[in-house]
Amino acid sequence: MQSHLISRRSLIRSSLIGLACSAAPSISAAEKDDWTETYDVVIIGSGFAGLAAAYSALENGVKSVLVLEKMNVFGGNSCINGGQISLAGSGLQKSKGIKDSPKLMEEDMLRVGQRLNHPALVKAVVKESPACYDMMVKCGVKFADQVIRLGGHSAPRTIFAENYAGGGICVPMHKWLKDHGVEFRNKSFCSAVLTDKDGVVRGVEVEGQYDFDKKTHKNTYKVQAVKGVVFATGGWGADNEFISASTPQYSTLESTSQKGATSESVRMLLGLGAMPVLLDIYQVGP
């Protein structure tokens, strides 16, 4: 079984790298002093992960943060989900006397995932979830006064944004981050990763006033990222070409993802030699 998984993932890696090389935006060398502007950190994607990355940057003393979003509106899939989060150790759990632990949540995730999970990622989710709750509360997110037990969980640990929508989390976090100096730009497509002669990422190329439907833009500029570039670009549930290459058995299914959930960034990362884990594992539900 293990050798079968390894060989299958090797095949998937080969096919995806081929897809990345044939269709990905370019990866360019950064010219000296060729930057339009400079930030400490540049974040690609404005959903939950991008917002959390911006918050973490501020908490760690980063002075200038730029968040780029290719679509007209911020938030991606995060804005249109149900606004529900499962975590062990939230203040709501404690206020209701619910007994739970990170270890129990970890065991639940591994069991329900049939041990196909990436163990380090499971541990990270479980360990950081209480801090994520604190972050959201600090940023002004309001939660409904309830904690429920969903399927697969052995304790009530799922909480909801007060309006039962992902926007109930994204909107207040977006406002808090803007108020604390984070710059957000929509219709800004990351078209290339810019590296130096040694292959170290130094920044990104951006297509401004990007129209996702027409695939057009009005200007191109280069942003230097002194401390690094963070990719938080979500999934690719609306990208049938990429799904056909990674999990062809799902290529005929319809997706509930927003139309901008496409694979441009992951293709760029594959072209740089990165290999995200579990690319062949999808959430498929009723």
C-alpha cells in the first residue's frame, strides 16, 4: 500500500510539474534596483490564511505588509463559507464547561482522515487553534453563543461567526488589519515570482487592475519583499484543468468554490521546485 502511494504521488508530481512548466506564469530573475516599491512582507491571497499571515507579521514586529488579491472582492472562498471553525480550547468551550483537549482533537482528525493526514499539519492545526480564536476575538470577530458537535468530533468544539458566514470573520479582520497599517490591493494578480541569481525569492511581479474574466490588466510593476513572500492563495476547486491533472476522477464534478479558486500560484510554486503535500487529496461532499 505504501509503495503504491509513493509511486502514484511520484506520477502526480511528474504530471503537475509538466502542467506547471507548460501553463504557469513566468518565474523571472530580479534586476538590481528594478523595484517599483518595497515592503517587508508581501502576502498573496486575502482569505483566512492571508489575513492570519498579515496578523502574525504585525505581531512579530513587521512594519510594512502588502496583501494582494486578484479578484474584485477580498476574502476568496473564506468569505462564502459557513463561518464555522472547529477548535479545541476556545473561550466559548470553557465558558460552557465543555471538556476537550488538543490531543483528543488530533486523534479525531487522524481517525476520520483514515491516517492519510499529514501528521505535522494536523499537529499545527490543533496546537495553533486556541491562538487563532484569540486572534479573531482581538480583531473584532463576533461569535454566536453556541458550541456544537459535528460528525467525526468526539466533543462539541465547532463555533460559528455571529452571522453564520465567513464574511463575519473576514470583514472585521480585514478592517482591523487596515486600521493597523496593512495595505490591501484587489484586482492585483501575482504574475511572476522574482528571484536573484542564486534562486532566492526577492519579490513578485504584479499585474494591476487585473480583470479575472477577461484575463487583462492595465499595468505591471515589481514589488520587493525584504523579509519574504507568503503564498496564501487557497485551493483550485474551480480549475478543471489542474484537477484533471491531479485527480482526474474528480474532473467531472461541479465545485462550490468561487470562480477565482484557480491554480496559478501553485503552478508557480511547482515550477520553483516546491511540492505541496497531499495535492491528490480533495474534500468531496454532498
